Amino acid sequence: MQCSDKNAFLENETLSLSLEKRVLFLKKERVAISLTVLQSRMMFFLLSDVTKKSELIEKVWPDKHVAITDNNYHQLVYQCRAIFTAHGLPAEVIRTVHRHGVMFDLTILEEHYVAKGGLVDNSEGSGFLKVTKNKLIYMCGGGIILPFLILIFSVAE
């Protein structure tokens, strides 16, 4: 999956990410978080199960990955974690994997919601979309994404 597809969209029952709009939407919190280009790319690939440090560097910085230092990578990981803590969520959602890289751990986010008061509804008929837990949907379609999101969130309220 290339990051050059700026219409890319990832979604699961907990969150959605629009690469074009650079917005991470936390469904349970009903919060839309604006991201920088690099943050949205990092989140996109973490949610796409790219975890190896060297792969993340190549994909997040496709044109200049050779010149990117470890400091650039670690700073971006820090920024992405800070986004979650700024919204009252655990930074551990982005987990360090020793001698490998980092991974996005959705179970941490789900556990946070359960500990916060059972915000997670895993019943069969809950929600507008029926999405298997922790399974992501990849969608493209530029102009279709925003109306699609508006429809989902207006029906869910």
C-alpha cells in the first residue's frame, strides 16, 4: 500500500483515519484530531501493520528516507504518542517493539475504553458498520469519504 494514494482511508470500530484530510477520528470519544502530513503517514502505516523501523522510515519519508536520521523517526513517534495523551488516551497505544520498531496496539485503546466505563459495545448489531474487531477497512474515493463519514456519524448519534 503506497502513501501516494492520498485518498486512502482506514477504519475499524474504534477509529478512522483519512490520509487526504489528515484527520484521525476517535469514534468512542467522538473527537476529530488534525494531524500533520508526517503524523498522518505514520499513523496510516502503523494501522496498516507496518512495524519495522526501516520500513516505516522508507514509507513515511519516501523521497528522502536515505537522509532521515533516527532522531527524525523517534521525534515523529513521540509526536504521535503525544497526540493520544493530549486527548486523555494512553500513549502506549503506540508500543515500542525492542530491536524492531513500533506497533499500533488497538487492545490498549479498547482496554482504556472499558476501564473508563464500558464505552465499548461489541454486540452484533451495534454501530452503523459491522466491522470485525481490530480489522481495518481500506477505502479510496476522494469525494466519497467526507459524505460517508458525515452519514456514519449522524446516524450513530
